[in-house]
Amino acid sequence: MEKTLIFGHKNPDTDSICSSLVMEDLQTKLGKEAKAVRLGEISKETQYVLNYFGITAPEKIESIEEGQKVILVDHNEFNQSADGIEKAKIGMVVDHHKIANFCTSEPLYYLAEPVGCTSTILYNLYNRYGVEISPRVAGLMLSAIISDTLLLKSPTCTSVDVEVANKLAEIAQINMQEYGLDMLKAGTDLSSYTEKELLFLDAKTSQKNGVKYMVAQVNTVSIEDVLKRQAKLEEEINAVINAENLQLFVFVITDIVNTNSKSIVLGEKAGIMQNGYKVEGSIVDMPGVVSRKKQIIPFIEANI
Ligand code: MG
Ligand code: MG
Ligand code: MG
């Protein structure tokens, strides 16, 4: 039987990696041949999770072949997916993002819920199929929820996520607050990355009204520390804008402790930020903003 490949979005975050591994576990337990893979490097936060649970990272792939059977988790937009996705056979999508730039030629399972994390949906899928969740798989799902909801503090976090996270913490036998803060902090060590690498740690490209834009996000415990690298970051952002023909680049620096952000915004559409935020030069002050999906992208799409 041909193996179905399971993957999350490019520049994978903890949800994309963990939900792929979790989906592999579920499919395998349902007797299907499926394998988690990834579309980019493992972040420090995700590496912390994999080390903690003694799990090897999924294999990295560059593109997929025509007719390859795939399951998408944590994304649907083709421009965030594997190269060649247009000609793949998408059998299933489990996601918690807006649906855009997505189209298939055959029927499929599509499971979308407006919750804080893909793993929250997967938890319910285990229950639906009556498959038991092992402590390790529970730990992966919990890590994904902690990552996507910033330890249940992001506005994307729903009461369902909170309920599921508590159940998973119990199955995994983990102190959520303690583990969660250690995990998030592991992802804030940005010192070893070049400015260019910082831009692509967690970057997503999208398109609306013919405007192509990118929103990248880094987590930190000190926004000022990251802004010490502003000049070099701006140089690299401008290079990406030119190389990828972007009209807007928003580099979001999020303080995970105080749940605030500041952004460096460049590109010909940068002026739209003034419609909602205090702007000084290229720096945009975003108090209380932490969610790209629920706060930043809707703002951009309402204004471009
Ligand atoms: Mg994600
Ligand atoms: Mg997610
Ligand atoms: Mg994210």
C-alpha cells in the first residue's frame, strides 16, 4: 500500500510538527499506512518538545510527486504547503485557519474548527474513532496547544482548548504551567540565528486582492533585545520583499510573558498599519496583540 504523507505548513511550528506526528499515530492505529514528514527546519521550541518526549523529528521533504496521497494538518493554503501540492491527492485536511488558496479535484475529508490549535481537533478525532491516547501522544498534543495559544493566553484560545489541554496534561502526567513556560522559553533563544533566519523561523505568505504579503513572528522575553538588531533585520526584510515581490512584510516580535508585540513593518503597503496602530518609523506598537491568525491577518486583509 502506498504511504500517505502527513505534513503541516512550511516553516513548521510546534503544532505543525506535533500534529503531523499525532496524525501518523492515529492513522497507524486505524490500520492505515501513513508517515509524518516536515517542510522545513525544527524550531528550538519544537526541539525541546521532541527531546522531552524522546521523539525523532519527522523526515524533511522538499517537494511531492504528482499523485502522492497526502493529509494536511495545520494549514490549507497552497502557498504555505509543499511544492507540488496542486498535483497531489489530498485525502484529508485537519486545520484551524481560514480557508484560502485551496482547491481539489476530488472529494475529501475536511475538518476545520475555529479553535486554538490543530491538536485540539485531533483530540476529538481520537475520541470519535475510539482510539486511546498514549501519554506520549498526549504530551505532543498538549505541547502544540501550549505553543499555539501561548499557554492558553492568546485570544485564539477557546474554552474547548482549555478543556482539552487539561485532559491531555492529566494523560501525559505533566504540570502544564511549569512545562509550558520552559517549552516556550526554549523557543525565545534567538541569539544563534542570523537576521535572515529570524525572518523565516515562523513566516507565512498570503495573498489578498492581488497583494502578496508576509507575516513573520518571533517569540521573546525582551522585545528590546530583538530590536537591537533592527537595522540588519530591515536590510534582510527589504531583500525578501524584492526577491519575493511582496507589497508588505510584517515582522512581529512577541513578548510571551506580557503578551504584547511590536512589529517592524516595511513594503509599499506599510502605511496601512496607521489605520489601527501607533507607528514610529517602521516600528508598530501592538499592545495586547499576539495572534497572527486572529488579530494581525484580519487587520491586514481588512485594510489592503
Ligand atoms: Mg501553525
Ligand atoms: Mg496551529
Ligand atoms: Mg503559530
